[in-house]
Amino acid sequence: MTYAVRPRMRNPRPPRAGSRLRAVAVAVSTAVVLSACQGAFDLPLPGGAKGDGPSMTIRADFADVLDLVPKSAVKIDEVAVGQVERIELNGWTARVTLSVPKSSKLPDNAVAELKQSSLLGEKYIALSPPTGGRATGTLSEGDLIPIERTNRNPEVEEVLSAMSLLLNGGGVGQLAVIERELNNALRGNTDEIKHLIGELNTFVGGLEDQKAEIVRAIDMVDRLAARLAAQKDLIAQTLEEIPKGLKILADQRVQLTQMLQALSRLGAVGTKVIQGSKADLLANLKALGPVLSQLNKAGDALPKSLELLLTYPFPDAALGAIKGDYTNLSVTADLDLSELKILDGGTGPTIPTIPGVPLPPVPKPTVPIPVPTVPIPVPKPTVPTVPKPTTNPLCPPLCGSSAPGDRSWTSLYGGDAA
């Protein structure tokens, strides 16, 4: 048997010093690079949308950002306009720093939502105005979108997990029981079910026709609730005072019972009195009928005649001529001396005598005095003119011969007034 033996090398060649220095330099460089990097997020990554024009930085707090990474897209109306700059921990929430153009014109109360581009696509941040409220203000540099206005879509894993829970340990098995019981309840009751559906249709139609009234009733209930809420303190005070009032009523229960019994006796006596005097009352009412009829016929004449009681003996129209505590009266007297029979020896008017005092004798003229047939003009005294009313203020009751009016009042003063 033949063996091949490799000869041993004697005095091998030592390595050169330059190769050792290169190895040390590479190790130091690697250590420096690794010590400066705190994670994969610190490494510069390619990609990410960049908007045109100047940009601004805003922040948003999320309860969970899942696998969102920096340089992810920021979209407005499904259009990429910016990118995620930084993701950091803020207490128990994740704070995401976003870079968007200043020309985006987002409202100050904008909402941020973490979405996914497809079923297995990348994550991105969607910014939009609020859907359930009014947009106010403008989002500016350094603004923060709080966690109350951020949300995220459910993950595929979460949907599959919920579906698995429903199919395995959920209520799918109970659906069969529900279906079986419904079949048992509806079997043989087709006519009744049809009638019930018809009645439900009629009921729903009636509700639809009265929709305006139902809405109005709901509005009135809302107003009532608002008023009750405004008077909450007063209602509470009233409820606190009710027990005191009930206690007073309980303490006076005996007196209240006696009062009700007395009212019962009074009612019985009143019933007997009314039944006993019913015939007389009906007769009195029947006799009062003609009086009321005549008063009704009098009409406005009765109230007008009663007006004189307040201003007797002057009518109500005389008050317009009285200025203060005096009144002006203009009287024109037309006397005919031929009517005075005392001048021709005839009997004149009877002169009243005073008891116990004799009257002096009056000598009669021996020569008859001719009585002129021409009326003697009597000069009238100059009296300041006073505006005369269009109607005689003293008529009634005093009416002259030249003034029209009711002369029935002159009988109160002994005859017609001249």
C-alpha cells in the first residue's frame, strides 16, 4: 500500500501589518454606525409623496397605528399630497408627524383616519373635514389632531377572527333553532299571518299619513321637557313641600270629614228647598217675563232717561255750557202790555198775601190810559258775546219756542218756557 505524504511547511510567512490595520478599521466603522442607529426607522427610506409648494407639519394622536411606517402616504380625497415624517410614543398613544402642503386648506377640526389601500396593500393616513359637524377654522403649522378625531379601519385579521368566532362559537347554531320555531309558529296560520300583515300595512299607512302630527307632538314634548328642565329647581322644591302638605291634610282628616258631611247635609236641605219652591219660582219667572219684555222694548231710551239723575235738574248736555263754577244765559223776553189786565181795571193775577199783614190800597186811575198798540222797543244791554252752541244746552228740559226739541220736559217746571 502506498501513501502520499504532504510535506510540512517550515517557517510559514507571517501576515503583513497592513491587513491587520484594515480589519481594525472596518470593525471600528461598523461599531460606530451600529451605535448611531437606534432602529430601522432611523435609516433613510426611499419613497413617499411630496406635494408641490411649501409644506407644513401637523401632528395626530392615534390609539394604534398598526404597522404604519415613516414615508407612508398622506392622502386628501384619495389623492396623495404628503407623507408621514415621524412616529413616536406619547404616553399610551402613538403620535404621528405628517407633512402636508399649506395649500391643502384643511379645517381646524379635520379628522385623521388610518386606512389601507387594498386588502393586502400599504397603510396610509387619510385627512378629511368632519362628516357630522360644521368645518371651522384652518389647519396650520404645528396643529394637533387629538385622539378623539382619529380612527382606523378594521384589519383583515380582525375581520377573519370575528367571523371565526361567529361561525364556531357564535350564534350560527341558534339561527337553526330560530328558523325551526318560526316554521312551527307559521305552519297552519297562513290566513292569520296575511291578515296581520294587512293590519300592519294599514297601521304603518296611518302613521305615514299622520307623520306631521307625530313630528309636531314630538316637538311639543321636546318643548315641555325643555321647560321642565328650566324649572328643575322649582319642581324639586315643590316635591319637597308635598310631604308637608300631605301631613297637614292627614292631621286635619277629622275636620275635612266633618266638613264633607256638613256639605252633604246642606245639599240635601238645598234639594228639598228647591223642590218645594219650584212651582213658586216658575210662576215668578213667568210673571217677570212681560216686565223684561217691556224693558227690552224700551231699548236705549231707559239708559238715556236715567242720565238726568246724575246732573238733575240740568241735562247732560248743559255741562258743556258751564265753564268752571258759572254759566252764561241769554234770555229774550217779548212782553205784550195789552195782556196785563190790571191796567184797565180788570182782574189781574192773584197776588199772594202774607198772613197778618194788610196790603196797602192801590188807587185806581180815573182816566183810562190809552195802551199803545205798537210794541215799545226795549234797548238791550250790551253783553259780551259768547259763542252760542248749535243746539240749546238747556233743551231738554227748557226749550224755547224757536228751538226744536222735545218739549215734554217743560211740564216739570209748570208749563211751557217762554
